[in-house]
Amino acid sequence: MCTVLVCDLGQMRLDIELKSFSMDDIVIAGISGRLPESNNLEEFWENLINGVDMVTEDDRRWTPGLYGLPKRNGKLKDISHFDAAFFGVHPKQANTMDPQLRLMLEIAYESIVDGGEEKREFKDKH
């Protein structure tokens, strides 16, 4: 059995062939993420437990209500911080990179570390 995943990315089309697999073939070893007002999952959990309102009305990203946007929204913290040297990205390239790509690099690395790979070992290997 074979399944094909097709992603339409504007002008680019990505076809990925997914081979048949069983649940025994999949291991989720680490997890990470960014959520509103939370730099990681632990901070998000603490915010939930402590009743922190993570949906705010401020102008950190957009003027509240501008162009019909909601006045209150959940925003990620510190999206402008990125260690370009750590990821081997030239600083000028990092400044023009899509912020989602920078976040993906950070979150992927954090997931690998959360899965048990030592930070030092990972950095030395790559």
C-alpha cells in the first residue's frame, strides 16, 4: 500500500510518497513548540496552570482592530531573536529569512534535544 501526500506551496508543488508502515515503525522521541506568550511547552503549561491570559490586546505585532483584525490575539514571544551562527546561517540571510523558517530550525533542534540527544553532542556532530 502506498499513499502520496501532495502539498501545493504556491508555484511549487511537493509530492511525497509515504510507504506503508505500522505503528511500530514510528517513534516520537522529543517534542517542542512555541505557543502564545510561551517560549516552550513547559512555559505554556505553567501559564495554563496559573491562569495567565495568553490572548492579549496590545500593539506588539499589529494595531488592535487594524483592517478588521481582532483586538485581542495570541502572539509568539521573541520571534526576532535567532542565533544565526549556531545554525550556520549568515547574519544577512537570517535577517531576510521568513520568521517561520527560523522558528522551525529552533523548534526542530529543541525537539531533538528533548528526545535525549545531548546539546553538546548534537552541536559537535553538525
